[in-house]
Amino acid sequence: MDMVRVRGVGKSFKLHAQGGAEIAVVGGVDMTVATGDAIALTGASGVGKSTLMRMIFGNYLCPEGEILVRHGGCWVDVARADPRAIIDIRRETIGYISQFLRVIPRVPALEVVAEPIRMRGASEGESRERASELLTRLRIPETLWSLSPVTFSGGEQQRVNIARGFAVPYPILLLDEPTASLDKENRDTVIEMIDEARRGGTAIIGIFHDGNVRAAVCERACDLTQYRLAS
Amino acid sequence: MSDNHEPLLVVDGLSKRYGAQLGCRDVGFSLWPGEVVGVVGESGSGKTTLLNCISARLTPDDGVVRYRTRLGTLSDIYQMSEPERRMLMRTDWAFVHQNPRDGLRMKVSAGANVGERLMAVGARHYGNIRGAADDWLSKVEIDTGRIDDLPATFSGGMQQRLQIARNLVTGPRLVFMDEPTGGLDVSVQARLLDLMRGLVGELGLAAVIVTHDLAVARLLSHRLMVMWRGEVVEQGLTDQVLDDPQHPYTQLLVSSVLQP
């Protein structure tokens, strides 16, 4: 079953501080991702991989084309959806794990991970239990759970971020370099988690610079070089 | 009862001038239950004028502000009778000022500041009022042993938390906040933000928060409106407006923030 249909998507940035310079990124992107599919976005740095991913998540505006997402049994065009619809889609349908954790002072790691579970209506106990499982699996020592990740190392923050991204089973998962700052052991765990999600039916779109990780996770690739626009 | 699919507040074509000086022009937006909208922009951009106009504190020259009352009907707040509007401001609405001194009564105790709002809506039982005040002081992390102290003896951060307790004790559905973290130390700010984030989520409040601090806006609001020279020049999902700003002014605003 198709979960994401990207049709004729194009994006450029207009920089007003630089005399309204237009930076064209991509044009005419077509891509379909189904349940249990794992697709890697490839192409050189600056080709627009993260930009496309952010448009699918509603974080960047999509001025051209449509991004259809199956949300609660209906197709919603993220490119035209209002903010409230996108918030709803992010709670139920699309998970996004970026390279960096946006840390909030005073919010403990356990709470960071438990939040998406509670937002779906789970009890505090239930959500904390699930969050503990994930933090344990990702080897975050229990002594750190009650601390804000502000002071954590890059790798630890990244793992908290991953735990949060996997806290609830999203039908669609976007992964932007999820293993970038991890050691081999943790990288293998994350690959395992991604694969479990995929086998459970999650549609996965990922960006992985590490070719081994990409090969382990994805069965096909979409090279964005073909959609590149000359600036 | 109104349900969550109907907006709580509907603002349309709102304008306010101060003589030749423009306050805000042609502002329109809707706010849904449980939704937090941030209003950002530099000083003099019309943020506070807008906040005052939509909270029945400053009559606009043009435009309509409609609020869905507990009966479920959308009513023009400037067409209501004075007692109706007063009742709304005391019960359903709350207003948190930048300076806690504007929102507190400095000559009465912390407990009385919280209890007073309850008495204004008819609470008479001393024990219950005291109990509620006690409960709210602990919710905003003020030592309940200070319940009989005057707010003047509190630090700025405590006063701000007390103002929040005083406002939320009546169980409002809509909260207006004007620079709620302005003028506080960074560490005190973090505590207040954490508290507000928790309370807004827990109580399912709708809120309009005016701030010039983009980090505060990102943390607390679902949606963002960017004001410039009295007009809303851009609005949308908070992270979208901050990460992919479209209007020249928003781009300037976002790129002017110092990254610590």
C-alpha cells in the first residue's frame, strides 16, 4: 500500500538579504514509498536530500508539486495542509529523526522520550516504561535518565533523539543521518531498530552517508541528482 | 459545550491607530482550543496592541473579535454587555503581564492574590479557597510556607510564577501573555518556560503569547505570527516559519539571533 506519493515537487530559496537571490534546489521530483519500503535519498552534498525530507515533514514549505501522505486512511497533501493538520500528521503518522536533538533545559531525557507516547494519550507510567526500554536498548546509563540532555555528549544526545523517534510506531519514518555520531555497537542497534520497524510495515525514507548502513537498511535508492536545477 | 473542531477565538480585519500612528492593521486569525499561537516581531511592531485589542482591553477602530462562550456561541466581545465581558475576563480568560507588578496586588499576601480571583467568581468557603491557593502555589513551585508573605518579598521569577498561579486558578480556557519571560534571568526563564509548557499541555489551554524571543516562541507555540510595522507579514507552523522564513523581515529576524 502506498504511503507517500511525491509528485512534481520543486523547491528554491529566495534570500532577501542577498538582493532576492534565488537558490534553486530541486524540480520535478517524483517518488513513491509503500508500507514496508525503505528508500534511501542519495546524491552529493547540497543536492537537496534534507530539503526534500523537510518538505515531507512540513518543516519547509513546498511551493511546487504535491506531497501526498496517507494519514488515518485519507490522502493529505502536506504541501497544502494547514498547520493544525501537520501537527496531527506528526503526532500520528510521520516520525522524523534528525541528526541533532533540540534540547530543552530542565526536561529530563526520560521525559523527552516519553512525550510522544503521552501525546497519543498513554498514561505517565506506561509512557515512562516504554521510554525506559528504549533508553536501555540504546545504552543510555540509567543515571542519566533524570537529567536534561543539555550536558550529554553528541552521541548520547543522538541516541536520546533516536529513542524519541522510535517511541511510538509511526507508519512513516524519516531518518536524516540517524547513525552519524554513533559507535559500531550503537550503530548496529539502530540498524536493527530500523529494520524491525520496516518489517512491521513502516515506510522508511532515509539519508545515510555511510554506504554500509545504507545497504543494511534500504533496498532501493532515489538519486536526487536527476532532479537538480541549475541555479 | 463547544468541541475541539470549532475555533475558540476568531479575529477578523482588526485595526487600531493611535492618531496618525499605526498600531496594527487588518489582522485576522483563528485560535482553536488547546492551541498556542506565538506573536513575534520587534518593539513597536504592534504585538502588544494586537494582544490588548483581542483581550477586550483596547477597543479596535475596525474589525471583529469573536469568542466562543461556554454556551457554544461565537460572540463579538465588543458587542457584549459590560458585565458579560467582565465575567469573561474574570473566568474564561487570563492575562499574564510582562511585569508581575501589573498583574498582582502587591499589598496583599501571595495566598490572597490567588484566592481573590476565586472569590471574584463566587467562591466563599475560606478553607476551600486556602486549599486551592496552596495547591496552585505548589504547582508553580512556590514554597507553600510563603503563602502569607507579600509578593513584594518575592524574587522576580517567583512573582511571575505567582502571577501565573493567580491567573490559572479559575480554570480559564484562554490565556493572553505579554512577554511572560521578559526581564528574567536565563536560569529563571528556563524554569518558567518548563512550567508554562507543562501547564499549557496538561490543562489543554489555548494561549496567545507575545514575545520578541524566538526561542521562547519555538518552545511554547504551535503556530507563529510575525508582525512588522503593524501588519502580520507571515504566519504558519512555528518550526516552518523559523526554519524556512519567506518574508524579508522574517528572514532578517531569524538570521539576527545569536546562537549561544
